[in-house]
Amino acid sequence: MSEVAYLSLGSNAGDREANLAGAITSLSTYPEIHDLRSASFYETEPLYNRDQPDFLNTVVELKTEFSAFELFDTIRYVESLLGRPEVREKNMPRTIDIDILCYDDEIINTERLVIPHPDMPNRRFVLIPFCEIAPNFVIRKWKLTVYDLLRICPDQSRVEKHYPEKSA
């Protein structure tokens, strides 16, 4: 049986657009992942370590036969394919960062995996693209829709729709 999952993707090192597109393409090659759709890309300022380039962020919705933990392992593998080191400092530049925001309406709280993503309510760079593709999705843990979380989000950082530069 397929479950719906939502993932947050971000990149601020190298070719950010290609990194996001590569991650989406890589995920779509798995037969256990299908009906994948992406929100627009958004240009966002770094939240914590401000001494780094801006990010491109998006959220994708997908259906999967993977369990939440199998999806997590698949994501880690895709990140490594795209050049993310296994060990890195927190809040530093990265080619790709993929987080599971929600896996159906499950609540998982283990040392390895926490779903829904605990920082989601405080991150406009996640909630704006998430709201673009699933504003009425109810996150059971908080009993609120994505739209409601965005409306009450305390984060005021810059999040702007990204328009790719056209080549001459």
C-alpha cells in the first residue's frame, strides 16, 4: 500500500538548481517511489550560520511503498550520490539536504528518525513550498494544516520564489 510522504530539499553549494533537480530525479528512479511532484524553488537566506550562500529550497510530495525508515535510508543514499559527506558540521553549506517532513500521518520519535520534522513549524523556507502543494494537509501531531502552521510561523526570514536566469 502506498503512503504519502513530504520531503524538504535544500542546497546552497555548487549548482543549486541542478542539485535539487538531481535529487528529485534520483528519487523518481526508485520503483517504490511514484507520483512525485515538486513545489516551486525558493531562494532563502540561511537561518543560523549567516556566513554562507543563500539556499534554494523546495518541498516534494510523493507516494511510496517504502516504510519511513526505508525512505530515510534511500534519502541518505541519494544525498551521498550528490556529494553530501556522511559527516559534516551542522548549519554549514551543502550540496543537498533532504528531510522527511511527514510520512502519511505517522508520528515517529526514535534516535534515528523523528517525524513529523520537529523544526517544521518554525521554518518559512519549508512551510511556504509545502503550502504551495498541500495547504490543507493536516499534521496530526499539531492538529493543524500546513496553511495554519505557515500563518502562525514565528520565522520572518526572506523566502522568495526563484526564477531561473535565462541564458543569452
